[in-house]
Amino acid sequence: MFGAQNRRNACPGLSRMVMARDGAIARIKLPLGRISSAAALALADVAEQFGANAVEISIRANMQLRGIAPENWHKAVTALYDASLGAHDPAADDIRNVMVSPTAGIDRGQLRDVTPLARQLLAMLEATPDFHALSPKFSFQIDGGEHCAMVSHPGDIWLSATGDGRYAFGLASAPDGPALGFVAAENALPFIEALLHLFLARAQNGVTRMRQLFENLPPALFLRELAATLPFPLDPAKDWVRQSPEPFAHLGIRKQANGRFHIGVMPMLGRLGAAQLRALATIAMQANGGEIRLTPWQGVLLPDVPQDRCGDVARQLHALGLATEASAPQARLRSCTGMTGCASGLADTAADARALAPLLGADTATVHLTGCAKSCAAASPLAYTLLARARGRYDLFSQDGAGPSRFGRLLASDIPIELAARRIHTERQP
């Protein structure tokens, strides 16, 4: 079971670990990106005993452990399941890829509380054995129109609330792009169920994702076939556009729809040491009864903090080395593990990102360091991308819509970190 080499190993799971240069990786897929203080304490123990003494937050608001030695695989997985961090049915753990806003249900700008639908979807995925055959990378996003939202992550199926009792939906895309149609809110779950059955029926010859299916089958034909099986209508999307999220709404102290507050913070490069995670769990227990939400920016958000506790809680989080300001370098930096943990990495991106942080100064431009062109730490290009060429050397791109690369326009080639920082600073000048 552990580390079996098959097509699913391109993406790690909990009980199906993937080997990397620094040991095995176990990814814990958290329902709606949420974890209790009790589970976080258990996870910290597992990281300390069997892993690299740290946990990483993923860009889809999950957590992962690195550096697990083969002799510790079974012990680590058993401990994680004992802490209720796995699916009730282990066969369903891989497909629990349902992302919502970290402020779903509490966001002042939301058009709909999507947490009930997201939970129903998770339950359906786990309870339907046919859906366990979906790729571990097959992903869903249920968007409520929140101010705090990551809408540029491409996925297989997304729904976005419209405010008029419907959801806009799209396939093999993201909510910041055009929608393919509308479905009534009460029909959203059976719509997804029918869509998945049709996808599995049409997915042949190694097709595991919607984008692969659409390489040979136009989306319009797929939807036409789907609509013929549904007892309810799908409406054309026309000129629907998702309202723009508020930049950096995942950081700082912000008021919720219920009058309480959420506090968002960023660890350096989305990494929490075991001691940090324990302290965070304790702070959450005292602040809101023990709820921690993860963000797709690789950060942490504590919801439902009373107003009179916000200042103290923010100071405690700062003392852990967690940033609340968008101008803080660690709030704007993203990096993969690099060559120390990944055979594909051409540079030690994590170390280089830490070296870059003090050189950036106060700004809000986002910077991504990637050890190879796969760009595992960013689902879509950030303002600036540093693509590794060799140890300590990078190509620098600006994401401005120009240039042949998906990272944007090439600003400089084969440069060290110090020169990259100066070039970014120059680019940011008026």
C-alpha cells in the first residue's frame, strides 16, 4: 500500500506516499482546508517523530509531511489516521480535493455560504466507489463570491455563486475566466454527480483530467451530452464575470459577517516547524475554541476571534514569526522545496528565497522561486517568477501578459539572487 508505483503516485496522498530526494512525502487532505487544534497537535507530534520536524501548507490548503523514512511509513500513517486526519474510507482519501475560500461562511462579501454544498460533495465523493478512480489531482472548487478568494487556480470542475440562486460553472479552468453555464443551486450536487459519471465514461486511454478530455472532445459537445441526461436545465452563461477578490484579504485582522474577526498570517514559505504548529494550536484553542483554517496562499487563518482578543492574538502570532502584513517579504514569497528535496530542482530555491526576502523591502509584489518549469508551488504565474537554471542562478520573468513563456516576459537570464532583487526593485519604480 505504501509507495506502490502506479499512475497515482504522481501526486502524494496520506497512505500512498511518494518518495523524494529527502524521503517520503505524505499529503494530508483536510476537508475544506480546516484542522482542529487537537489534530494539529497530533500532526506536530508525527512531524517531530517521523518526518522533518515541520509541516508544509500546500497551494490547495492542505498539509504535507516530508522526509519520512521508509521504516516509519506505517507508523506515521497509523498516527495520522488515529488523529482523524484521513478519510473514513482510505480508498477515498486521494479524491478529497474540494477547495473553498478560507473565509467561506464568514466572509462579509460572500454571495452564498458554500460550506454545506462543499461538505455534501466531499461526502458524495467518499460514498461513491466509482469516484475513487478519479486522479489524485482531479480537483473541485466551490466559490461563494467571497472577498477572500483564490480564483486563479485552474481545476477540473468549479462552481461560483451568482447571488440569484444559481451557480456559474466551468470545466478545466478557473473562476476568474469565462463560465460555461449556470445551474440552479438546488441542482448543484446532482449536476456534479452526473458530470463525474459522464467524465469517467468518456475518459479513455490515460485521460485523467478534464483538460485532457477536451483535447479531443469540445466542451460544448460534452455539455450537450450531459444536458441530455439531466432532469433539470443548464442555462447559458452569457457575459458572467466573477467579482474581483480583495487583494491580500487573507492577511491581517478583518471583520466577519457575524461581527467577529478573522486573523490571517503567513509563515515563511508556507512551512511551520513542529513547535510553531503546537503553539499555533494553543493560540487557536484560546482564541476561538480550536479552529484553524489554511489558505491557498500557504498561510493560516484563525476565524471567529472576539474583537477584544484580536490585538493579543495578533501579537502572539507575530511572536511565532508569522507575518500579518501584505508588505512583509514572507507574505509575498513562494517557493518549492528545491534541489535539497526534489530531484527535478536545479537550485536550492527555499534557501535562495530566504536570502531574497530581506532584499525585497516593503512592497506587495509577489515573487515565486521554482526549481524547474513544473512550477509545483504556484498553480498560476505570480507577479515575478525566478526559474532556476543552476545552483544560485535564475531566469527572471514578469507576469504582464507578454512573452512566449507562461511565466510572462523574460527580464533577465542566468542571474544570481542579488541581481534579481535589484531588477525587481527597478521594475517596481514608477
